[in-house]
Amino acid sequence: MKFGFIGAGTVAQTLAKHLLLHGHEVILSNSRGPETLSDLISSLGAGAKSGTPSEAAEQDFVILCVTWAQMPAALSLSPD
């Protein structure tokens, strides 16, 4: 299965690690752009990649991992 994360903080990272251990693929995204996640993606290893929030939202399962105050912006998913 493919999991998309909108948000890449502690909660998203913890869930992603567990999903990767079970052979799933994950895409993590944040508001600053995929290039800002390169160190994190490298540390997660195979099956992990970074993307835009719109790319994360296209996966089989989408997990919203942002603070309450960030939710309106995260859910707007304006074109990238």
C-alpha cells in the first residue's frame, strides 16, 4: 500500500517508520517543499520519498499530520 503524509513532523515520521518496516511505501510532504525533506527521506530508507501535499493526497491512504491551526492551509491543497 502507498501512504501519503501531509505534514512531516514527529507523528508522521513515527508512523512512516512503522509502515516501512511492513513493506509499505510512504510519501511525506510539508509546506516548505519536497527538497527540504531530503535528509529525513535518506534516514527513512527504501520505500520513502518526499513530495508535495497534492502528491501525498493521491496515495491509497492519506494521513493528515499537522497542528489544528495548520489544518485549513493543509487541506486547501492548492495546485503546486
